[in-house]
Amino acid sequence: MVYSPFWGSHWATVGFKYLSQTVKTLVLLFRWRPSVVFVMTPPVVACFAVWFYAKLAGAKYVIDAHSAALMSKRWTRVLFLHRFASRRAVSTIVTNRHLKDLVESWGGHATIVTDVPVEFSVPEGVDLGEGCNMTLVSSFAYDEPIETFFEAARQLPGVRFHVTGDYRKKLVASVLKKKPENVHLTGFLSDSRYVGLLRESDAVIALTTRDHTMQRGAYEAIYLGKPVITSDFPLLREVFCQGAVHVDPSVDGLVRGIEEMRANLADYTAQAEQLRDRKIEAWEGVADNLRRLTGLEAPQRAVENTEGVYSQGRVQG
């Protein structure tokens, strides 16, 4: 859906924003007249512009449903709208079996896509200095245990931690005061600097307290051949079955996990590179299945870039 930033996200104006975005999206769709449309949720409102267009133009559409669209309290209140759209879509892309079962219980078709190969920007040179450096990929969302992480980092003075994300806008002052000296808040990074930071880090950390939630920062790291520390949930154990330490998002759990990664870094790095190769191979099968569902012709096989990763997406810091 075309974004209309003018209206913001305040409750008093959000209706005008969605109306504006719907109109702009429909204008583009009828101008371009695609035969297949991929629409991302949230917001679920985006589906209705696409459904309306598909109904009139005889087109097909696929919903790319992020976990929040089906699990966040904000969107579960209108889950009936997603049910309507998913039942009429060619397929709804979800990240795990739990969400696939939910969509199929509505009578819709679902496709599991845990992650896709990433097209990384040309990395900017980043000098992290000597010693052990790890990066926590963060957006300071409610399910990220930032305060717990700060306390764990305090107990590991031999590791230098870098935390991405716009902390000036999203990190509350009471939590910010608890940041130890060995934690560096990077602020929001350009794509190039973000990739450079991950490449120079010894390991990448991506945490959540919410089950059934994929960690984009973790799979970006794997596609760069970097090992990860992530939360101990069945989904994340399945997706990151190599090159990863799975931790309980508690202070003790994080300390033990980081120490384990640091002590066996070479082994976990080798495993991460193996997992990257497996993921690239698995993606080709998933992509072929989506092409069959939509009737799209397969493009020429993507050429591997210098990181050994197929070009499919764009990194966001």
C-alpha cells in the first residue's frame, strides 16, 4: 500500500491516512494493471484495496502476513478482516506452522516462508576496534527485552556491544539510564553502515519475548555468514538449527549464551555459513511453489553476489 505520512498514526487521523493510502494504491494498480499483486500486512486495510482491484481486474493476490498482523493485540481485534482477505487470496505467506494452521482454519491457503535471501547494500567500512564485538539488532519494540539485555551486558565487560535502532525516539529514559559503558547505541543506520556493522561483528543478537515471532536481524546475520544469539522458542530453534545459541531472555540466560558464543565462536561461524547455503537452496523450492500458485513465469536464476547471497530483498537497519 502506498504510504501517506502526512496523516501520521494518531487515532484521530488514522482513518484519513488509510483512506488516502487506499485511493493512491488503487490508482497505481489500475494504472499498471498487474496480473498478480503481493500485499503486506499489517495494516490489514491494505488487503481491501488489492482485493477490490483483483475482483474487478480478474487478478490474483498473495498476502505477506507479518507475525504482528495475526498476533499483535492491535490487529487481532480486527482479525475477521484478515480472515476475509486470506480466504480470497491465492495464498497467505506466514513464517511458521502455528500461523499456517490459523490461516487454514479460516479456509485459506497458507505458505510458510521463514526468510528470503537478502540483497545487501555495499557495506560501509566500520572499525569496531580490537576485542570481541557483538551487535544487538533492535527496533525497541515491546517484545524486545532491552532492559534485561543491558543488565546482562553489564556483567560482561570483556565484550563490546552495539545496539541498532532509533533509541532517541523509542527508548524510554528510565531504561536508557541503565545502559552500561560497554554498550554503544548506534542510532538508526543507513543500509550500507548497517551491513558494515554486522560484517565486522563477531556475532549478532536478535531477541524477542514473544513466541511464533521471526527474527529478521538473525536471518540477515546468517546470510552474511555470522552466528546468532536468539531467543529459545521452537520456531527459532527450527529456523536457526545451526550457527546459533538459543537463550532464555533473562539476565542469566543471556550471560550464559553470550559466553557460550564467545568461547566457541569459530565453530558457530562455520555452522552459520553452512546454514546460509542450506537456506539459499531451500528458498528456490519455496519460490517455485509460489510461482505455480500465481502462474508467474520463473525469472532467470539470480546471480550470487560477493557474499554468496541471492538478490531478493533489501536490508533495513
